[in-house]
Amino acid sequence: MKTLVRLSIAMIIFTASCAKAPISDNTQDVDDPTTPKVKGMEDMNVSANFNWKTYKDVNLNLTGTENSIVKVSSEDGVIYQKAYLRNDSYQMKLTVPAYEKNVKISYMGKEVSLDISSGNVTHVFD
């Protein structure tokens, strides 16, 4: 009988300790009355010229001094493309995330950061 009473008390304490914690005071109120409610796509107010694409195309024109591998990557090191660059001009169409502003190019032990915001980039390796 004592075991049953102890087990019941333990169960009550366990279930009471599983109560949901109160929400912190520094969270934003999700039901803010000043924010308009959007229930579907037709309720959204989106500009007609808004670009929905999550990627962009960049044309790279690279000129090397010797035959070697060129590696194009993000600033974080994600490799987008590799190519064999000969001692002449090479054109590369690169598709990158729309938020990218720069890419790193590695060639013959040298690394260069290039601004790709224009969409057309030319670089000559020395």
C-alpha cells in the first residue's frame, strides 16, 4: 500500500513539473493589431516589378597566363564551378544565389575576390 501511495505522489510531482513554461516578456506579440492579417496570396501587396528569383546568372570572362585549373567559389568557400583555364580567354556562365555580391577565384595559388553585382565580370590573371 505504501508503494502505491509513493508511486501516486511521484506521478503527481512528475506531471506538475511538465507544465508549459511561461513566454518571456521580450518576445514580440504575434497578434499585433496594427499588422494586417494575410490569409492568402491574394491578400499580399507585392510590387509588380518584384524579382521572385532566388538566383542570378553571372558571365565571367577570365584570362590566364598558363594552363591550370580555376576555381570559382563563394566567400564562405562553397565551390560553384571549376574549369581548365588555358593560356587564353575563357567565358563562364555562373549561376549563384541572388544574395551573393562577391565570388572568390583561385588560380595558380592566387585568390582574388570579384564584385559580381554587374552580372558581367572580366578578370585577367597576371
